[in-house]
Amino acid sequence: MKPRLVVGMHLLVVMALLTSACGNGDEASTDLKVTVKEFQFTPNTWTVPAGEEISIDITNQGTVTHEWVLLQQGVNITSEDDLPDTEEELLADFVNVEEEVEAGQTKTLTFQAPPAGTYQIICAIEGHFTGGMQGTLTSSG
């Protein structure tokens, strides 16, 4: 009976190692997915390799339009009051890349990962950031 227990324990250790090697969302990836809806990103954290071409499938399961906005390095907002008044100023001074997705639609956004660092992700549509639509992209390497 004891030899089976030892084999069983070895099998559990091997399975645990394989599970951790398969990744838990913290590993850098060039192919990402996100679901957006009122008022959240799922998942809300991503890790990408710096400088690589990144593709993210954005699926809007909500009932209104949402955005996935990667802010520029060093830009971190804490409230919607931190955002500029005009779309032009937002795009020029705050946004690295952005994609708007209508309710019920899926779009694929392709972009070059920014330099190594941590970047804020938001939905810049009025009221959505305040509602909780924010996340983090870590560019590693």
C-alpha cells in the first residue's frame, strides 16, 4: 500500500509542476483576449514582451460601447477629472493605443508593445472609468 502512496505523491508533484509551467496569466504573451462589459475588463491585467507585436481580441459582452485604452508611459489617472476635455488632447497626450468596440461585437487590435514598464488600461468613455473599467498592462523584457 505504501508504494502506491509514493507513486501518487510523485504524480501530484509532477502535475503541480506542469500546471505552473503552463502559465497563470503572469507570463508574457503576444496573443491576448479581453471581455468588456458594464463596467469591467476580464481579465484586467496582462503581461506582454516589450517591443513585440501584440494582438488582443476585445469582445464586448455589454449593452453599450466600450473602449480598451492603453495609456502612455508615465500617464496614470485616478479619476475622470484627470482626463483632458477634448478627444484630440486625449489621443495626443494620454493614449498609446485604443480600440472602441460596439455592444455585441469583437475587434482585434494589433500594436507594438511599449518599452518595459507598467501601463494603465482604461475605458475613456465618460463614466466608465469611474464605474471600474481599469486595468494594468506590464511590458517586460
